Amino acid sequence: MQITALISVAALAIGTNAAVIQRQGTDNPRLAQFRVFSDTGCSNLNEGFYTVDQDQSNQCNSFTDSGIPYVSIRLEDLEPAAAGCELILYSDATCLVNATNATLGTCNNAPGEKVGVSAPTWNSWQLVCPTSS
Ligand SMILES: *[C@@H]1O[C@H](CO)[C@@H](O)[C@H](O)[C@H]1NC(C)=O
Ligand SMILES: *[C@@H]1O[C@H](CO)[C@@H](O)[C@H](O)[C@H]1NC(C)=O
């Protein structure tokens, strides 16, 4: 009984690792890429880019883990597999406030007033895609 339980847990752990290793591929195509900046205007303080694969679509993603303020964001690439998908940016960390449709190639400054040196930031995002049913 004890041994059986242990084996089941081990099998589950292996299954989880396999799912993590199997990332982008034909079953999980790359959909989009966007670039993040810590200044307004999508030019200065380039902090790098995020890629979005299919298994990351239709879920809310917070930026707060990065510890970096993202003040402006540009959607750089939408792959053919992303037909009908929209990158939505939000002011809060839970994909609720100030939903903004980030269209391809345009710079999106986070809405709000700059207070002293603190510019308003984007704090979550979601790639909303048509779901096949
Ligand atoms: C988002 O922008 C795209 C491209 O301009 C447009 O086709 C789409 O309707 C917009 N979606 C919303 C929810 O406004
Ligand atoms: C939402 O946008 C408005 C301006 O349109 C801004 O004043 C407000 O601070 C924003 N909310 C958050 C949580 O940043």
C-alpha cells in the first residue's frame, strides 16, 4: 500500500517534467513576441522580450515576478498560427484594469500620470485567442 503510493507519486513527477520539457514545437507553436521597456515610447531602457507559445495563450500572466517596471510595450510579432489572437495589456496584476488591445507594431505606454520619477506601469498581460471547440 505504502509502496504503491510512492510509485504513483514518482510517476506523476516524471509526467510533470516531461510536460515542462516539451515546450514549443509542432503541437505547441510559437504565437507571438512582445518587447518591454522601462521608459515611455518603446525606445529607451529596453528590458528584452517575451515569447508566447500556444500553451501560454488564454491565461492571465503577471509581470510582477520580473521585479522590473514595464512602462511601455510593443507587440513585435504575431505568427500565422496566431490568427485572430489579440495581446491585451493591463494596469493591474490580475488582468482586470485598463484592458488595452496592443496591436502589431504600435507602442503602448501604460495609462496614467507620471508621479515624480515613477511612470505608470503594465502589470499583467494575456494573449486572447479563438478557442477551437
Ligand atoms: C484589437 O485590434 C485589432 C487590430 O486593429 C482589431 O482587429 C480588433 O478588433 C481589436 N479588438 C478589440 C477587442 O478591440
Ligand atoms: C487606468 O488608466 C487611467 C487613465 O486612463 C489611470 O489614471 C489609472 O491610474 C489606471 N489604473 C491603474 C491601476 O494604473
